[in-house]
Amino acid sequence: MLAAYAATANDADPLAALEVGERPEPEVPAGWTTVTVKAASLNHHDVWSLRGVGLRAEQLPMILGCDAAGVDEDGNEVVVHGVIGDPAWSGEETLDPRRSLLSERHPGTFAEQVAVPRANLIPKPAELSFADAACLPTAWLTAYRMLFVRADAKPGSTVLVQGAGGGVSTAAIALGAAAGVRVWATSRSEEKRARALELGADRVFEIGARLPERVDAVLETVGEATWAHSLRSLKPGGALVVSGATSGEAPSAELMRVFFLQLRVLGSTMGSREELARLVQLCATSGVRPVIQETMPLADAARGFRAMVDGDVFGKIVFTMD
């Protein structure tokens, strides 16, 4: 079957580690099933995998991809939840210390077929296209959990989204605006700031700009480059929710500011199957749809990866198997 996979690991030149070609069909463990993939979306996680993050040499080659929508063995249209938990774990899957994502221990979704636990399949509503649904399980689910679960954002509250343009940040802007949250967003790019306004952001700023007032919560995926600004943008008692660190993972903690203003720094990773089901239904009924920059055949995956490595993406890139 055709697949896009990490053949090697190359931190300096991740695209050199990517290959698109034939791979064996997936093995199906007990309790798992196969999904014929119709669409799969690209995430920063896939680029990190090419750099060797989270993949040992003995795991290569590894089919990439965490997100997919397709058709299961019974002909049902489904969305794949990519968090693979330990069968012995009894709590929420995002807190399972042995959890992984598809493409880490098990082959991922950038292929004509993918094997997943049966419990990881969410029905896809007819209102959502396969391309739209394929954008939801990682970036959009991450944004949903950050915004509504970890930050506990309510209508009328003000949330700052750092780094408009990426999959998580565009999702947070769209979801927040749809829920009546006043969303502010930052970007170095004038074009991306303009597009954030089109998505529903109330106001936009250059990264690091002084805000007209402090906010209730900040959604942080950038890391070192924006961390200080995020902390200084919060009201006393505000929440900084972090789910990524694309610019670096070791900023100054500014502990005096944190304890004096009683700020809450909250980690957030992906989301549960229940949260994905709620997100899917929200999109189906509200009319909110993922921002898709481009849809392209899986055979052209290298072009999509190049755009992500170059930072030339606003929203999502989706691969199709047709």
C-alpha cells in the first residue's frame, strides 16, 4: 500500500528522512480493526518524528500520521482517535503514562490503511467531509481541550492565542469565537493577523506587543519566543495553558510573577475520546469547519511537509488517498 514514512531520522534536514512509497498492509492485533483512510492531516508531530524525536532507530521505517478519517471494516464512516493507551489503564487516556500516538509505536495514518483499537473509532457525521474530519483528532482536539477544559473559557472571557497560523491556534480562534469567547491573537505575519480576524479573532497584535488589557487565559504552543509575553499578559489568577514549544522548551519560569499573581500554568495534551466525540458533534451542528490551506494526494506528501518545515502554513494540510 502507498504510505508516507520516516525511513531514517535527520534532525538537520527532516525532509531527507521522508519517503513516499509502498509499505506492507498493517498487522491487526486482537481488539483492533482496520480503517480504509480517505483523508489524513499533517501535524508538527510528523516533522518532529522525521527529526528522530520519539522514534528509536530500531522502530524505523515508521509510517507517519496521527489523524485520519475513513471507512471501517463494516462500511461505517469514522474519525480515528490517535491516542493509543495501555489496555491495563483505567483512567482517562491522556493521563496514561504509557500512552502513545499513532506513528510512535504503531504505524500511522499516512497510508491507504491503518490499524487502530476498535474503541478509538468515532462516528463521522454526514455533515463533515472526510477532509474536515481528518483535521480534528490532533490539532483541533488539542485546541478544544486547551480552551474549554483546561482554561475553562466561558462566553465573554478574553483569551490570547499566541502564534496565529498553526493548526492548534487557528482551531482555538475558530472554536473560541463560535462559543462567544473574545479571542485575541498574535503573529509576526501581517497576512496571518488579517486571516485571524477573518476566522473570528476580535483583535490581533504583533508577537510581544503590549495589550490594551490583561486577559483571562493564554493558549501557548510557541514556547520560549512568547513565554514571557504570555505570563505578562495574564490577569491575576489567570491561566497559561501550554501544549507545545516549537521555539524552545526552556524559557525563564518567572516564578516571582507566577506566585505573586497566583497564575496557573497548565499543561495540556491532545484530548480524550469523549472530548473528540463532543468536538465532532460541535462542528457538525454549529457549522464551524477547520481551516484547510490545501488538500493534496498522499503521493505529493513531500510538498506538504516542505510547507510546514518552511512555516508557510495557515491552518491544515490534508492528504487524500484518492
